[in-house]
Amino acid sequence: MDTVLIELTNNKALRLLKELEDLHIIRPLKRNVEPDHFVIAEDSAVYTASRRKASDYKGILSSDPADKMQSYVQQSRAEWQQPI
């Protein structure tokens, strides 16, 4: 059997899932679980992506490389403002 992770957007959907469970059509594995990744299905392709917060990246770069990167980004943005 396939396992599918879904996010409910309506309370009616939860009632419907409970009815399907009562009919032994589906079996919930866990409830109220925050996924660490999510799946995007487009046509027949399936993509997975990590769900990250900005706080997950805090402190990864030391201040010197971060300052150099910030300077480069500001310079690059300034170049985009110049007419060609």
C-alpha cells in the first residue's frame, strides 16, 4: 500500500477521513505531525523539498564571509540599476 502525507485545510475533510477510517478504508499512522519535507506533484513528476526556516541557517557563516557576500550582493544589485 502507498503512504500519503496530506495537510487538511477544512474540518469537513477530517470528518470524512474519520468516516473512511471507520469503514476500514484507510488507517491513520500519526496525527498532528509537522513534516520535515513536503511533496509537490505535477502531472506524473514528484518533487520533494525540505521545509526549512530562516533560523535553521543562523550562525552557519562566520561574520567575515557573510560580510563579503553581503557586499557582493549589494554591488551586484547596484550594477542592475545601471542602464545598458
